[in-house]
Amino acid sequence: MELPKTYDSKSAESKWYEIWEKGSYFKPKKGKAGKPFSIIMPPPNVTGQLHMGHALDITTQDALIRFKRMKGFETLFLPGMDHAGISTQVVVEKKVKQEEGKSRHDFTREEFLEKIWQWKKEYGGIIIKQQKAMGASPDWDYFMFTMDKEANEAVNKVFVSLYNEGLIYQDDRLVNWDTVLQSAISDAEVEYKEVKGKFYHIFYKVKDSDIKLEIATTRPETLLGDTAIAVNPNDERWNSLIGKKAIVPICNREVPIIGDEYVDMEKGTGCLKVTPGHDFNDFEIGKRHKLETINILNLDGSLNEYGLEWANKSTKETRKGVLKKLEELEQLGDIKDHIHQVGHGDRSKTVIEPILSKQWFLNVHDMAERAVNAVEKDETKFYPKGWENTYFSWLREPKDWCLSRQLWWGHQIPVFTCKSCNKQWASEQHPSSCPDCSHQEIAQDPDVLDTWFSSGLWPFSTLGWPDPERMSERKFDTFYSTSVLVTGFDIIFFWVARMMMMGLKNLDKVPFEKVYIHAIVRDKEGRKMSKSLGNGIDPLDMIEHYGADALRYTLAAGSGYNRNLNLDSERIAGYRNFINKIWNAFRFIQPFLNDADPKLPDQLNHHERWILSELNMVTKQVNESMEEFRFDDSCSQIYGFVYDKFCSWFIEVSKNILHGDDQDLKIQRASVLKFSFKKVLALLHPFAPYITEELWSYLKDPSEDLLIVQDFPEYDSSLDFKQDQDLMNNFIEVITAVRNLRANVNIGPKEPLAIEVFTDHNELKQYLNDETEALKDIGRLKEITVKTKGLDRPKKSVMSVTSFTEVFLPLEGVIDLNDQIGRLEKSLQKTEKEYSKYANKLKNEKFMKNAPDEVVNEVKQNAAELSEKLKAIRENLDIFKS
RNA sequence: GGGCGAUUAGCUCAGCUGGGAGAGCGCUACCCUUACAAGGUAGAUGUCGGCGGUUCGAUCCCGUCAUCGCCCACCA
């Protein structure tokens, strides 16, 4: 059968994914390791399209899962999807607006929710197909959506228990109000961005006096809600005014002048207007001084009746109007440019207005403390460890979590109020009557919970909690705590911290033993990939062009303990070439497979021991680096082995045997090739599942199952052959020397040469004699003579010196002696420089006294080898010069 | 303002507990050599950000400065 010259990723990908999925290969099964390994996939948004961040998520998680599955762990990779409250509702609102010209308020809540579900059915979850294209191997039967009734059950259960414990409470507070979404959002959802603004200086008159207080503000329109003027009680300039009244311009409100240490005498003018209704700090001052809190805004951000003539106008218009009026009143002072940080909603990108409103809060104080302790005690470990700081920094100063959102799409808050007696209580089930007065008219709180509330429960709600039957079906006891959480650092606060708190609170057990924080994917210039910059690389495009394996390998090779992964599509092309290289290595060995024994032969020669030993080293390193999430190391180890050992040398030195007549040798070599190539495929499989499964199907014995469930290679001490590795390095040096000489004297690669090699290294001499056929083949030589160093050096020749050999290429006709001498002198210089490095150390008494023996010995050995090389070069130079 | 991180070949980055620096891509020259031109062979390139210190020895440890990035806090 003739295989095509290039690997066709598309046909392999669709073929194997279906076989794996239909064959239930993704399902957890008890394996030889006898231990569970579980990863809960961070649920992508139902509105999501696969981007490179997801692709990286999938790649690293799936590599771990496939690795552990092959090692015989009972692996669960649990997929899911997030309802993404705000994003989804916004998407559907936009669609309805476009198609029907209506807003959500033109529908009842039930009607609109029905539209969202309909949207979800039609358009949601495209990302699932995209995850499959990446080759993700989760057990799809475990799939869960955060709005499924099972998830809702968990949400209600947790909410009610926290409510009954008094940790969830309702309060009138200043919250971050998103005027576009018309909902409160949590502190974590506010992004601070630098904005160019202005400092407006305003004069406030002091009542019954001629004094005018100059006050600086960036938001002059908020003066309509001022309820005090504050100065620092230690401020000699103003503290005598404390207790007097000031008059707020325009609205002419009389407000007290108060003293508060919060006021910074250096900042601004040293006087502060206090607006408790629209500033977090002012709100605190207001509480301390029992000030009135005035709300001047409507929920859409426009001014309310306190806005006077600007009622129903935007804050922007109001600001203009207020300034103009102040100018007319001659109460406007300097205006200075000012750069400051302003909070924006991370979804809507609009300026966040602090607004007083009644919201549900969760007191996280104790939960946060436990979450901190668990990490301090290593119950959960971060990789890389540095990210613990980010986690701690948030949890050590926790603010109560604003849980309620004024949206429709989400888990409705399970708090009920009796319309008759006003009793308020929380209940997991929708109650039919009031527990106190039995009245049947009951209202449920209209708000829904922050999306992250249900996400916080994800590690256990997906495993069936709280229903005992479901928990046993889903093997809760086996898989909780989960083994690893893989995610990006941007959601350590949002998600990791919340899962930790919720897991510890509800189950007394951490939700995951390890957290691997991977890099953020950026473009090749290190910029964040974004739609507006147009610098995004679409994973699906890349799969289309280069194949899923190439994309996965690129992402894995770029993933270690780094915080940025700058991705260039050229790198993906590079790894596509690597995948193709594997394909062609297979094309080479394939015709000889029939001769191969399924087992490793008892007899092994130099090169066979060498390749097995190299493979063994790589196997060891890959196993180790995978455990530490150093995918970059794993990938470069395998890459180097495949290219530089297996393809460049082992296949090359095998050609003369495979094309030769010695049947026994042929079988032996074919067996080793097959054995080692199968191991390579297994090592590669976690990163490049498709091509490896494809090639495995040609290589496997009939009794063997698919590669996805084969044993992962393990280190085997009986396959360590150090001496063969050393000798092979010398062998490679000789070949390289020949190629070098050929290039130096401009002899084409096809011209067969005769060479003479001189060496005093007895094992190497034997080795070179054993392998003359290989040498001839690779070096394009017609003859090779191996001799003891010393006499008989050929006269008319060019030569090169390696660690243990002198390689001579005798030349007929005239050779350019000067050229040859020049080359040798260059080599001499280089070697001398290197030698002196070591020689100086050996002369250094302090070094000899202080350095550890092993270092001294190594230096001695290097010096000896270089000294011999120097001697050889000098001798040969003398000959050429004479 | 507080914290974290980075600075190594043209680009992207490795470099584990200190023993004289590596990879991939790119570049140059020569090769369509019977697995692979998505390939092969040979090659060039670094004051390891600056300055001090510890040490026999520093890319690695300490101090300091510079530049860049991120997170948190702060709408006077």
C-alpha cells in the first residue's frame, strides 16, 4: 500500500474522534494504577466561540487526561457549559431588538426566558463541537449545563443553608451599578481604566460668613447629592469651621461641615464634598457621621428629581449644565487636567455608577479564611507556586460578595416573601404557602444570582451533589476532590477562590488538589488577542490549515510556568512540519514491518542499544515533566528525540541493514524500529492524539487495542546503555567531520570518498570497524580505514580532529596547503581557548581547594580530552607546514 | 501608592539546588541523496538590562538603578 507523502489531518481527525467517542474510550475505567484522576473542565460560556485561550485550556487538560488514562488511572474529564447570565441575556436582547424591535420589558419574564432557551437550543453551544475538533476526550455523558435542574438543586441547597446560617443577608448599600445592564455587579467585575478627566474647583459658601471653601472634584454633577463638607480635624486652615454649615451651590442645600480623618490635607484643596449616595468612601463617611444619603440617579444612569432642571438627562449633559450654572454663579474656580482610574463594567464597558440599592450579599469572611488556610497547608497546591500570592491577596481582605443581579437569565434567588404577613424565608422548593400564616400568595425575589455562584459549586454539583443517588451514579466519592484544575490567572478571583470557599464550606474538602495556572495567549508581539485589534488567531482556522495535532503541539510546547504565550501562526506551521516528519518516518519503516518481531530482540547491537537508551532517557524526562505541568519540557524532549535521534541517525544508520541481505540483522533492526516507534507514538499521544492513533493502527498487533488506552511508556533501567550513548556521540563526530571536510573542499555530496581515521580509543576503533557499512552509507564513502594514531598519516590530504580521532581525507591532485593550514589554525585557536578555560581552573589553588570533587574531576577530564585534541592538531599542523 | 513578574542570538522563549549559555522559528551557502523540499548538509550571531556585593567561580544568590508588563487599592 502506497501512503501519501504528506499527512492528511482532516480525514484522520474525523475518523478517530468518532471511533473514540462511539467506542466509549472517554469513559472512566478502572485501570492498573488503581487510582482516580479527575479534571472538571472550566465550563465555557454558552455564547462562546472557541478562542486560543480555550484551545490552550483544552490542550493542557486533555494532554493530562490522556497521559493519566494511559498510565492506568480511572480518569474523568468532565465537560460542561456555563449559562453566562449577563452575556447571554445581552445577546438575546440584541437579537430581539434587531428582529422584533422590542426590548425585554415588552415581554413577561417567562416569555423572555423562553426566548433565551430557544436561542440556546438553536445557537448555543457551538463551542462543544469546537472542543471536539480540538480532540478533547471528556466523557460527554457527564455533560452538564449550569442551568440544568441538577445544578439548580445544588444552588438552592447552598443558598438556603447559607441564608439560614445568616451569612447571606439583604442590605441597602452602595453597589457597582451598571447603567447599561441595569444591574448591580460585583467588585470583581469592575475594571479600572485610566481616563483623562478634569479637576473642577468649586466654591461652597459657608453659612453666615464670607468664607468660601474651595473644593476639587472630578464629578461636579454629584454636588446635587452632597450632604456634607468634610475637612481633616487636624487641618489648621479649616478645622475651626467644623460644626458650621455650608451651602451646596445650585440646589442651595444646607449641609454640615464635619471633621473626618479620612480627608487628606495634601490632596486636592484639603476640603472634601461628601456624596454618600455616589461614592464608596463618602458612603463610609456618611455612616460615621449619620449623614443623609441622597440618590440622584435613575437606574439607567440619568438624573432623577434631585437633578432639578436636568432630571432625566444623562450625567454627561448634567455635568455640562452644572458647570455652566456654576460659572454664572461665579462659583467655579480653576479647571485642571487630571488622569485618574475610573471603574468600568467588564461586560458592558460602561462607566460604573455607585448607586444605593437593596442587594443580597454573602459574608465571606470565614469562608475566605478557610480557603487561605487550605492553600497554606498545601491541601491545594498552585503550579507555578507564585500564583498563590494572587489568590491570597484577594482572600485575605475579602469584601462581602454582592450576589444579586437584576437580570432574568440565571438562578432566581430562592427567597420568598409572604404577601400577607411579610415573612421572608429561603426555600429549596417553591413553597405553596407561608410557613407562618399559611397564606398562599407568595412572591419570589425577582433577582437572579451572580453567574459565579453556580460556577463556584461546579466541582461538586457536576458530580451529583446534593442528591445521594446521583452522587453514587456519578462516582462522587471517587472523583471528589478533583485532581487538577487548569485555568488562566485572570479568573483566580472570580472562580478559583470561589470554588475553594464553596467546596470547603459545603463539603469540608478542597475541590481540587492542584491548580495549574497556564499562560494567557497573546499575539506574536505580546498583545492580547482581541476583536478590535483584529490580531486574533482563530483555532479553527489553524486546525483547518495545519491540523489539530499541530495546534495542540504548539500550545503544549509553549506551556510551562510562563505567564504569556505569544503565538505566531508560523510556529504552528513549524509543528505541522514536525507532525509530517513523523508521518514520513513511518512511511520509511512501514515496508519493513512484516519482518519485525512483536517483541524486542534478545540480541542488540550498538545502534540499537543507543536508540533504546536515548528513548529511555526521554521517557523518564517526559514522565517527570508531565507531573509538574512542564508541557514545554515534555514536548521539546520528544521533538528532539524524534528529529535528532530517531530520524537523523537511527533511520539513517538502519538503511544499509534494511536494504541489505542479512536477514537476521534485518529482522532485528526492523523489530527495534517498530518497538521504539510504537513507544514514540505513545509518548506523543497526549499532545498529538490523531496522527498517533492513525499510525498506531498500522503498527499495532491484532491483539492490541487503540493507542488511546495503551500503556504510557515508563522508564526501564534494563534499557540504560550509557557506553553506547557515548560511543554513538563519537561516531556522530566522525561523520560530521567528514561532512565538514567535504564542504570545506567543495566536494559535492554525491562524490564517494575514501577516508582514514586514526584513534587510540580501542572501543571506538572496534565500533568504527563494526559499523563501516553504516559509515559508508551515511558519509557517502567508498572506503574507510581505521588505524592507530601516530605513523602513516596520509600526505596529500585534508584533515579534522575530533575528541578521540583524526579524520583524514586524502586528495588526489593539488591541494591548497595554506587553506588547510588556515583551517587547522582556526581550529587550534578555538580549542586552545577552550582548553585554557579548564587549565586555568586547575591552576587555581582556591578552586582546587574549594570546589567539590565531582566538579574538579569533570574539569580534569575535559582538560585531558582537549589536551589530546590540541596535541593532534599541533602535530598535524607541523606536518602540513614542513 | 501596595504587590507580582519580566529584561538571555534578528523573533518567541528554556536554562532545575551557582561550575563559563541552549531550543524552535528566521537568516546564509550548497543539495530535488531512493521516508520527508512541510526535506537534507554545513554555517553565522550573544558586554545573559546597568552598577555594586557575596564566592575559588555569578545568567543563576543579595543590594541598587533603569525600562516594560500585569494585578490590587484610590473617581477629592
